[in-house]
Amino acid sequence: MPRYQEKYQWLNIERKFGPWLDSEEFQMVETIRDYMQHHVKPRVWEFEAAFYGGNIDSAWDALTELNEPLVKMGLQRAGIPECYGGLGLSLPCRLAIAEEMARVDMAFTLLSGKAGWVSGTIFASQNEFLKKMIAEKVCSDDFWVGSVCFTEPQGGVNFEDITLQGRTGRVIASMNGDDYVLNGEKVFPGASGPADFFRRKGLKGHLGYLVVANTEVVPENRNCNTIGLFYVPPDAEGLSFSTPYKKMGVTLDINRGIYFDDVRIPKEYRVGGPGLDAELYYGTILAGCILGGACRLVGLASGLFDKAIENTSVREIEGRPLREYSLWAAIIGEMAEKIITARAAYMYAAYTIQHPEIYGKMWDEDGPRNLCSGVRDVAGQAFRWVSERTMDLCAAYGYTCESGVEKIIRDAQIAIISPGGAQRDKLDMALLYYRRNWIGKAK
Ligand SMILES: Cc1cc2nc3c(=O)[nH]c(=O)nc-3n(C[C@H](O)[C@H](O)[C@H](O)COP(=O)(O)OP(=O)(O)OC[C@H]3O[C@@H](n4cnc5c(N)ncnc54)[C@H](O)[C@@H]3O)c2cc1C
């Protein structure tokens, strides 16, 4: 495979990720970066079929075909420990890979990482039964997708608020003999739907759903011990779905409402157990996704930066490219500042996760999870600033679909709002400095 040639040295993997990766990791990130730039980038429009009223099947054919080499490179098992058949890549390395992938396409990046979201959560638990079951699938050369369900129709953000301890949630998991029985409704889980849809050429199937539910019915009696995390197989009896939502971005992914009508699962499918499930929810599922959002936002901003720098080199005033004028050069310089600062911020959060002896455990009330929210907000603000400037620089060309600028702007919004949102991020950040219990008891 020919190596992707970066025209600008400061975009080289070693310069970008120098302080955080070793030489072996540079190579892994570089290989994936090259693949994304050479093979995926020219075909990103194929992922947009659903947005333009086309056929979602052809979009998924492109996804499965293009993702196959990445699965073979080990991307799907990147975070799983080597003793289970994974690559055991470091957190900074996985974040750098996600950044480089999002620089090319957000939806492709999300879907190729869905199995990692599910397996990463299970591997953060002590549940050997589920670990073995999942490792057998995701550590193979087959492509799998999976799904995580926490948002509920009455409001997503409050159910993600650690200070509310699940009091606003309505999906209930009750113990019945040796089984749990789940009832209620979740909204928006990505890669969701009838199991058959996910058995297709190049895609082995759906791993299943990780579902956050309350084990206590009465909201006032809830606490972190009554938050449960459950593995639900993709074809479990009692599971049904709404039609896919129509969305402004990441249209390759399929989001639906999901209904649990007496869905019965064995007790071994409870992932961590009382207390641990809350840690996995707040610390691994939410914070992991938020940190993933931060690095992807940096990647998306870099994708816009690529376009701005190209466009201002071909657009000229009296034979002189726009970027030669100091007005535009200063804007480009400031774009780069925002991107580099946001990258340093998310890598700092990764460092705090890797050093619990200094910063505490991920899920502590004042632990690194809150910093992850703060750096996602920083990355979101950087993205929004860069996107406005890109529109200024590219003008009408940026407004056209052909430029790809508007697609990146549409796709990026999800990384800012889910999970949580910019306001929630700031509230989490405040938890690093004082105990906040302002919301009081749920009525
Ligand atoms: C494309 C897409 C993919 C998604 N994928 C998944 C998925 O895979 N799994 C899943 O479970 N969910 C998923 N979601 C749902 C997503 O996580 C939620 O939309 C998100 O968490 C925000 O919840 P909400 O939309 O209900 O906003 P709301 O809870 O209605 O919040 C609205 C606004 O108010 C702010 N706000 C709310 N409460 C407070 C407060 N107490 N203090 C300050 N500000 C507050 C929020 O920051 C937000 O800006 C997805 C959503 C989308 C659009």
C-alpha cells in the first residue's frame, strides 16, 4: 500500500502525536491514516445514500467492504487485552486512531468502533462469562456491530447525571427466579434494529445491546447500587424496534427506538453487578464515549482544516492564492492553534485515566470522567470555531455538497450532543472542584 504523503510536516503522525505514542504506535496510526486517506476518503459519499433518499443497503455494502481490511489489521480488537486475543493498544494510541479516522468520515468511524464500545465495557468488568463470549467474536477477522442503550424518551441528559443516580430512568429490570426481566423504552441507540439486517456480506452480525436499567422501581429509593447494566442478545424475545430516525448527519448509522416487553435474560448477563454497573455506566460507557467524541471532534476539525488549506491555495486574487494574504493566513494559523490545543487537552484526559494513583478512579465523583467531559467541550468549541472559519474561507464552495464541508459540519454535531451536551460537560467539570448536589430530590 503506498504511504499517504502529507504535504505539511506538521500533519505527520510523529509530530502530531509525538508526546503520547511510541514508535510502534506511530506505525499503527500511520497505517490506518494511510488506508483512510487512500481508500475510504474517495468513497465517503457512498455512505450518504440514506440522506439523499437512496438505498441504505448500498451504503452498508460500502461500509462492510471498506471496513474489512481494518478488521484484519486488528482495529476491532484494538482495546482488548492480548491474553484474550486482542491487541491491547494503549488508550492514547486508540484515540489517535479515532482522530485520524474521523478526519475522513465520522459515520464510518462510529460504526467500525461500535463493537469496541460494547466489548470495551465488558472488558472493564469482572464478568468472565461475557468476556469469553464477546472475545470469541470480536477477536476474529469478522466484522461485528453492537449497541449501547441508555437514553430514554423523557430526557437523555438527566439519566446521564451522576448526581441524580438513575432517578429519572423508567426502564426497569426486575429479578424473576434466576433471570432478569426488562421492560420499558430506550431511544436513539445506534446500529440498532432487527438482527437479520446485520447479517450481510462482510458483516457477521450484531453482538447485542448493553442496556442501562434500574433494578429499583421507586425513584426515591434508587442509588448507584440500583443502576444495572445488562447484555441483551440481538434476537431476544420481547425486543422490538421503531422505524429508523431521519437525521441530519451520520446517516450511515441506523438509530431507532427500542422496546423491551418482558425481555428475559439469564442473571449472568448482568455485566458488573450492584455498584460496579454504575461505575461501568458513568465511567466507561459515558466517559469513554465522551472522550471518543473529543478526539473525533479534533479529527473532524482537522478534516475541515485540510479543506480550508486546499481551497485557499487554489482560490486566487490577481494570481496570488488567498492563503498568502495575511488576513487569511492568520485565520489558518488560529485554526491550527485550536486543533492542537484540543488534541493536547484530550490526551491530558487520557493521561489522567492511565494514572489513577494520582487522579483517582475514572468513576470517582471528582475523577477523570469529569475531565473527559470538559475536554469534549473544549473540542466542541474548537470544532465550531473552525467550522465557521472554514465557511468564511471557502464561501460558496463550502456551501456546496461537493466540497464535503457541509457534510463534516452535519456529522460533527452528534459528537457535541451525545452523550450529554456542552452544558452537561461544564457541570461535570465543576465536579472536579466541589461537590455539587444542586438538583435536589426527584419529585
Ligand atoms: C445520532 C445520535 C446517536 C445517538 N446514539 C445513542 C446511542 O447509541 N445510545 C444511546 O443511549 N443514546 C444515543 N443517542 C442519544 C443521545 O445520547 C442523547 O440525545 C443525548 O444524551 C442528549 O439527550 P437528549 O437529547 O434527551 O437531551 P435533553 O436531555 O433533552 O437535553 C437538552 C439540552 O439541555 C441540556 N440539559 C439537560 N439537562 C440539563 C441540566 N440538568 N443542566 C444543564 N443542562 C442540561 C443538555 O445539555 C442539552 O443541551 C444518540 C443521539 C443521536 C442524535
